[in-house]
Amino acid sequence: MQITVFGCKIYISVLFPALLSLILFFDQSGVMLFGIAAVILHEFGHLIVMLLFHLLPDEIVLQPAGIQIKRNISMLGDGKQLLIAFAGCGANLLAATGSYFIYSQTLNQLWLLFCTCNILLGVFNFLPVFGLDGYDILHILLCNIAHAKIADVACKIISALVVLFILALSIWAFCKKAINPSLLITSVYLLILLLINLRS
């Protein structure tokens, strides 16, 4: 499905609401609901800073792998590009700080859960892996000290090393039954993002 809002095209995959409904139906703990809220906050962080710079996104894609905001920020200076890239994680960290403060006053475990979800999502998106904010931040910084092509190659190498390390760590931990499959699933997702980047 596609709708247009203020000139911005919003694509909604058929599988997106289906997967969302399935997750919420089977999730009895409420963890996924707070995770989804953290993702929405993250993307709103990017959107708000973009709008402050009078920049509308070209496309917003809602798909099973997540929400993707496609925007052309190349005409902006490096400082503004970095602010946009940092904004998503910044929104999560602000939400985590606020929810932890409420938890400290109320001792309501739901606020602590929301705080944890925001911290995990914010830290995860700081990873220098293609498709995540950390990759964009690293690329912008490297372009300031090296040629764009060298920066591209360096980012791909760093991204590959991080993904392979996380994948090896998650396989080892899963085999040792030290963790649940969530880290392994996440590392496979990062590997898919890496392969997409290497093919582009």
C-alpha cells in the first residue's frame, strides 16, 4: 500500500501489519510492545531534526525488517548530517533517561522495561554496520579525513568485521546455552544488511 503525505511517499508492506499483529498476539510479556514504541521514538527523532532543517524525507518504508526513512541529506553540511544521524539514538537515550526517572519515583517495572528497550535500541543503532546510524556517522566522519571512495571501503571493512565478530560471539554463546536466540537472530539480520551493502 502507498500513501502520500505532504509530498512524502509512505510505503506499507502487506507483511508489516501482519507481522506486527502476530508479534503482539504472541507476546505475553509486553516486551515487544515496548520495543516497537522505542523504534517509533527512534524514527521520530530522525524526522523531528530533519523537519527542523526544513527537510522532508523522500520515502518512508514500513516493512517486516523495520521502518526505513529514505532521505537525501547530501546537500546539508556535515554537522547537520551528523545531527540527523544521531537524533534517533538521542531520542532513545532521552526516553530511557525519562523512563528511568519515572521508575525511580514509582518503582513500576514497566518503566524500567521501557528504559531497557530504549537503551538497547540506541546502543544497537550506534554499531558501525550498514543500515544502522553508526555506519552513517562513521562514513560522514571518515569522509572528512579521506577520499569518499576510501571512506566507503573502510566503512565496509569495519562493518564486516563488526558483523562477523557479533555473529561468532552469538553462535558461541548460543551453543553454550548462555543466551536465548535473540542475539543470534540479530546477528543474522546484520549479516543480511552487510551482504546487501557489499552487493551495492
